[in-house]
Amino acid sequence: MDSEKSMKVLSVASECVPFVKTGGLADVVGALPGALAPLGVEVRVLMPGYPAMKAAISEDAKTQELGRLPGGRARLISGPANGTDVMVLDSPRLFDRPGNPYLGPDGKDWPDNHLRYGAFCRLAAQIATEGLDGWQPDVVHLHDWQAGLTAAYLKLGRQPAPPSLITIHNIAFQGLFPPEAATPLGLPKAEFHPEGFEYFGQLGFLKAGLVYADRISTVSPTYARELMSAEFGMGLEGVIAARRAEVHGILNGIDLEVWNPESDPQIAMGFSAKTPARKAKNRVALAQRFKLYAGGAGPLFCVVSRLTRQKGLDLLLEALPRLLARGASLAVLGSGDADLETGFQAAASDNPGRVGVVIGYDEPLSHLMQAGADSILVPSRFEPCGLTQLYGLRYGTLPLVARTGGLADTVIDANEAALQAGVATGFQFSPIAAAPLADAIDRACDAFADKKLWAAMVRRAMRHPVGWETSAAAYAKTYAELIETAA
Ligand code: ADP
Ligand code: GLC
């Protein structure tokens, strides 16, 4: 390795924008290659061959037959897709399935997910150790449980193997399977113990990543600390705490081109910190879209989220009477748990003109919501980083967030000291419960009533740095350290 200037990284992930996305993981995997390129880091992304992925890869991509992998015959397709260098595991028996990458038509995990992602990890380790057409990575960057087993194959397989970093995007998803699942994956029985890939009697893909990878990172400094506690670590707190010196918290950034309020083609009218009146046009368009009465005295709040327990939206349903009492309104875009979907739908039909709900996944609408709302609500019970509050900052839609994980690290609460110092960019609440959330909504409504104060906060939020610059440099530094230690 000559210097930091020419590092080759194999990024192993199960989602990547603009091809396949169920959450923020896809945004981050998709943004990192572009963010790292100016630092001399060449990233190639290895993805499973979902139909959408195969459709996206260019016609002149290279194809080669692969040796035996779990799940049968497979090929590797490599080439550019939408400006990113990708490699795709084409194994029709495993991945030729439309829709959500992890779930079958019954809404349950595919029963062969261990084979699907096990084969994927085997291939990742193979490319890393043997190289591909003269290209061999200096570092392997693994994302979440779907890539976790790669670290085990690298450590327990043929040497020398390049060093690996695993990033935890969400510890709630661990990839747990019965112990027998280890056999077709060729994992040595001798490593099935708590210091190996066993997680309380099961095979744990993420556990394997945390044990065998050379470094661990997660997507915010606060979540890195939280993960070492029983409250947040979901049974892996001990493993992470034992490696504390090798654990990094590196904040996610956002793609400043895709999320640019001045040039966003998906909003009603472009705006900047200097043209707040143009933001108001988006507010009108948003109110129309959700059939809300836009003339009320209070702020227009929005939510763009998976509707799951993690996101704390049941607390918002509880706090809703206070929001409505203050003359505020609410627009919700999301899908997920049935009780939350019906809860918000009932709130909308009980409060016409005040609460509007769209159940579903709608990328263009998510842009209009960030552009048109006054404030975005993110009351998560835990949040490794969170991206929607970052979009909110960039679009002058002040985030109101639970004080946890990346939310705590990216939003500056409008408490008295912060207001005096002129640094506040949003609102935080803690402990994470309905009453403190309602109090924070009250504070936001008070701030909104003070037009001068609100406008100053909007301008400040829009200037807050939310790009990749600092974090891309932190990843590049981590890669360089790994390479140096391995040399
Ligand atoms: P998580 O990954 O836990 O879902 P993040 O905040 O990191 O949370 O990322 C969520 C991403 O998914 C953001 O890009 C957000 O805009 C997007 N998103 C979530 N729900 C929807 C939806 N219903 N429609 C459009 N985009 C959505
Ligand atoms: C996860 C987390 C979210 C984070 C995203 C990208 O899905 O829930 O907080 O922003 O990954 O790292």
C-alpha cells in the first residue's frame, strides 16, 4: 500500500440506492462510493442479484461463472450501474424474486435467507482473498447482518486475507438462524460458541461480523456508546463493549445533489435560506396534497418513516391531542405495522383538514414533505443515525426529535442557552415518552409563533453541515489504519 491516495475497497451490502431500498442503509451504501472517490478511495459494491439489480447493470457488463456456492450455480456480473462500479451475485434460485429483498409474499422472512446471504458472504470473501481480474480490495467494508458472515469466512479461511470493517446500521436486525443452518454454509462447528458465531444458541450473522471483523463502526457517536449498554445492545452489548477500542461512531451524511432545495425537481418550487417565501409555496402544495387547511395558526408537522415500534410513532398518536389543541396540523407518509397504519388513518378521518395520511412508500412525495412542512417529527425509541432529520435541516424543516443515537448528535435543541447563543436548529425531548414529546411540540409551537425566531432557526438549520465530507474522511482514515495494521 503506497498511501491513503490509492485504496481499493469492496463494499458488501444488501441494499443500495437507486436500485434497491428498504431504508437508510441503501442511501448510505449508494452515497459512499461518490463521497470517497475524491479522497482517492475506489469503492466497488457487491450486491445480491435481485431482479432490479440485474436490470440496472449495463449491457456490456462482464459475466463469469462461479464455483460452487450454497444455493447452486451462480455467476458474477460486474460493471457500472448508474455511475457506480458494482458486482452482482447472479444466483437465480436465491435472488430471482421480486419485491422486498428479505420477505416473501406472506410478509415473512424467506425461509432460505441463511443460504441467500450466506452464499453472498462466501462470494464476498472469495473475491477479497483471490481478487477478480487483477482487482483485489485492500479493505472489505461490510454493512449489517446480511454481510456479517463475510468476516468469519475471511478470518477462518485461506490466508492472507484483507482486513475488514463492519458497520452496524441497526442492531435490531441480526440475522439469526437455527444452529443447523451453519452446516450448508461450510462454517466450522468448532466456532459455534459464544466467542464465535453463536448468539444464545443460534447462528448469528451480525454476531459473526462483530467477532471476526477487524474493526466495528456504527453510524453515530452516541449510538456507538449506547450499543455498549443492555438497553440498546440487544444482547450484543458485551461483544461490542469488549472491543471498545476498535469501535467507531461515524455519522451518516446525505447526498447534497439529490437533496438540494434549490434544484430539487420533485418539489413545487426551489428555495434557499434567502428565499423563504418560496418555501411557503411548497407548504401550500403539501397542504393541498394532504387536504389540510393551510391557514391554521400552528406549524405544519410531518412524518416520513417506516411505521414500526423503533420509530416511536405510537407516542405521536398519544401526543396528537396536544398538537391539535395548538392549532398545528400533521401530514404522515409511511407504511409498516398494521396498528400504526390504522391508528394514523383513524386520526385523519377524525380530524379532516388537520391530519392527513398517505400509507405507502413514495420517494417524490417525501421530497415535497421535506420542502413544505415547517417541522419534521422523529420520536424514535432508538435511532442509529436517522436521515430524515438531516433532510429536514437542509430544507429548513426544523427537526423535533427524541434525544437518542444520531438524532442527539445532529439536532441542537432550542433550550434557553442554545437560543441565547444563537445555535439552535430544532427540538429534542427526553425521556422518550408521550408527555415529553407533547411538551416539545408545545415548545415548537411557541417558537413558531415568534416569526423572527423561527426564521432565524430555519436559516441556521439550512446552513448546518449535513454532507459527507467529514464522515467520508473518517472512513478513509479507518481504512488506512486497517491497511497499515494488516501490513
Ligand atoms: P431507517 O433506515 O431506520 O428506516 P433512516 O432515517 O435512516 O431510517 O432512513 C429512512 C429513509 O427512507 C429515508 O431516506 C427516508 O426518506 C426514506 N423513507 C422512509 N419511509 C418512506 C416512505 N414512506 N416514502 C418515501 N421514503 C421513505
Ligand atoms: C438504519 C437505522 C438508521 C440509519 C440507517 C443508515 O436503518 O435505523 O438510523 O440512518 O440505518 O445508516
